[in-house]
Amino acid sequence: MSDFYSRETAAIKDARGLTPRDYYDILKNVWCAETCAPRMRAQWSLDNPTKGQCSITAFLMQDIYGGKVYGIPLGDGNYHCFNVVGDCVFDLTSAQFGNRKLDYSDCCEQSRQVHFAREEKRLRYEKLKSELEKQF
């Protein structure tokens, strides 16, 4: 299993010349229990650092690459977020699902305004962004 969905083809570059592969390698050392969704913190571990990190990571990648954030319905009222930039689809936090195959087709666009209406999520996003910036 690869580290994230579409790792092999996620070759777009940002202003620094970094690809989503590069950001995954950096973020795996930045994601932490504090940036994990509160309802999933009990399952977060260093062995599964992407657990509960999807929306804040996807919106952070949107800041870097542009594009749109989409969500896969999980059947419990929640969505798993991923990025689409032009014809590049990537999901830096897909590893949290192990071998479960996710369907990246016919997903609905996710709104930053709706997600960040929850203060705890906005604060987690800001922490992740701040910790990422410290890596440069």
C-alpha cells in the first residue's frame, strides 16, 4: 500500500517546487494528536498519523496548490476530504483507512466556510499550518 492515494501521480509543484509527495513526507512528522479530530483522538497514533487529519490537511493543501476540496461520504454524516487540482487528484490522509478502498468519484465539493464554522477545526487547521511553516 502506498502512503497516500495517488502518490505515484501527484506530481504537481508549488512555488517552492514541492509536490504533494514532499508535503506528505513533511506532514507525517507534523500531524499529532492535537491536530486530530477530537472524536478520533483515541485512535490516533504515530503508527497512524493521518487519522482524523483529512479536512484540515486538504484545506491546507488547497492554500498551497489551489484547486478544490471534495468529500467522500462515510455513511455516518461525515465526509473524508481530499484534493483535486486540475486533473491531479490526491488524498494525503487516505492511509488512515488501511486497505479500505475509497470511491473518489461523484463526490461533493467541501466548503472551508462550513468546515471552519467549527472553532475547534479552525484552531486545529491553524496549528497544522503553523507547524508546517516551521519546517521551512
